[in-house]
Amino acid sequence: MTEEFTTNRKRRSPTWLVALLYFAAVGVVVAVIAWAYPFTGGDATEETTTTTSVPNVEVVAPNPVSGEEPVADAAAVILPSVVHIQTMNGLGSGVIYDSNGLIITAAHVVEGSSTVRVRFADGEQVSGTVLGTAPQVDIAVISVDREGLPAATFTTEKPRVGQMAVAVGSPWGLESTVTAGIISAVDQTNCDTETCTSMVQTDAAINPGNSGGALVDRLGQVVGINVSIFSNSGANDGVGFSVPSDIALEYAEAIVSGQPIQTAFLGVRGDDVNTEGQAGSVITDVTGGSGAAEAGLEVEDVVIAFDGVPIFGFGDLVAQVRSHQPGETVEMIILRAGEEITIEVTLGVQTEEVR
């Protein structure tokens, strides 16, 4: 754990926030569908379904570029790039991000596995090798011996609250499943035992098995990799979380290169404000020579905004620092002795290992 993330604070984020979507059961019953999917080390056996005929009706397909069916249009773009992942312990999803055989997924999907079985949208199954994981942001990379794969397009543009969102993956093992909703929040803090990360939140239905799948915009561009849900039942309650695409790609590239990743460093320790008044993160220590020290941050300063994002606790501050690049200059708003002050801080650099 790095110096900046060391604190005696009680995490603001409740324990449900990092409930993983990993589907580890050998079989499940969903509604009235009885379905089994054993891992045999070879091809999976699929159940035969029965369909009921309906009267002939004339169906007029919408123009795929007319905008009449934006969810269908987005799904058509991303579906070929989403894969089904099977391990000895369960199931998950992944997204092809490099046509030469590289697939992003969630770290918890491949935890404990060195090889996995990957099934593409066209039904082809191949063996995949886990290149490495970055548990601190729940991202992993799988390599398969294939070229010319349909790689997804990732956008680094921050999504807007309220914009359309489409999730694609294998919830409950049901491959190529599409659900839709909106981006319900951005910069949502998600903390685990290692650190805090800024997440994209959506109300598009996400369930066990969706982990590692894509969250896309109306153009079919990936805005996030789905990793967790808020749920009292273990199933979708309308609150899912995705690692923003820029963070996912940054860590994926570090895994592939085998090099440590450099992340932004502010140089403070802190805690939540536990007294009446403005919520924020109170600074308890400032590292000498850091960007925070050079900018004049002091112990007992209360950070209430970082680069325009409200800060309600130390976890929020950590997550926002991690979402920026080393060397960036950001504006912070602090309270000092009750007075609101705006300062500029140039972020330093720290090194994190990938596994």
C-alpha cells in the first residue's frame, strides 16, 4: 500500500460497493430456465431450447443508421468484440481490445487461473493465457493465439450523467446478453483493501457473469469495463459499476508490457471530516517535497473539491488523484480556518506493480 493511501480512517464506501460479480457456481436456476454448464476442460455442452411458432407478421427492420433503434445500433457494433470466459472456478466476460489477440477482463474473473477458455461471438472456442492482473483496479489481460479479431473502440471521453448506456456480457452464463439504461453517476468512489478508484455507475442491468464485459455509449464505444454491483440480493438492483475505459487501458498496457505503472501522487494522508459543517477530506500529514507540500497544503486543511469534483471523504480524494496523470496541474478548493481557498497543485509520480 503506498504512503498516500495509508490512513487510519474508516472507509466511507460501504462493504457492498465492492461486491464482485464473479459467477462461480457450477449451475444456476434463472426464472423458469433450468441450465447447467459444467467445466470439463473441453467444449461446453449447451441445452436445446424449444421455440413456439407465431402467426406470420410483417416486420420492417429499422434503418441501422437512422437512430430509430440506438440500443440495437450500439449492440451491433460491440457484440462481435465481447467474449465469454470460462475458468475452473466460474464464468465471466471480456472485451477484445487488440485485434492481435488481447482481451481485457476483470481481475477477479481470472483470479487463481493461468489459463482460461474463451468463446467468441461467432461460437469459436480457444484457450487463453492470463498475462497478468492489476487487482487494485480489478483489471486483467488475456492473450489468445488469434489475429484479425474484431477489436472494440475505447473512448477516453468522460461520459455524461444521463446519457444512454448499454452493457454487454454473459450474465448468469447467458452469452451475448444486452441490457440498456443510462449513466447514473460518474466519479463514484469504490474502495477496497488496497486503494480507492473512481468508477462509472450505471442502472443498465448487470449480474454475475457480466464481470469483464463492456459498458458502451450509443456509438458502441467502450466507456467502461463492468466489475461490480450494489446488491442486497446478489443480483441486479439497478446499480452497477465499471472501471473507466482510460484507466482500464492504462493498466492493460502496463500488464502487456510487463512494466510497473506510473500513477499520479499528491503526497498527503487524510481522513474524513467527522465534525459538523462542510464534508470533505481533512489533511493529517503532508509529504515533504511532494506536489502538495510545494503547493502549500497544510495539516488540518479540508479538501472539498479536486479538479472540479466534490470531495466528501478521503476515499474520494484518493480516487480522484488516481484518475489523473503524473505531471498534471489541477485546481483544488480547500477550507483553512473556515476560509475557502483555491490552490493549484502539480501532481507527482509513484510506481505501482502489476501482477
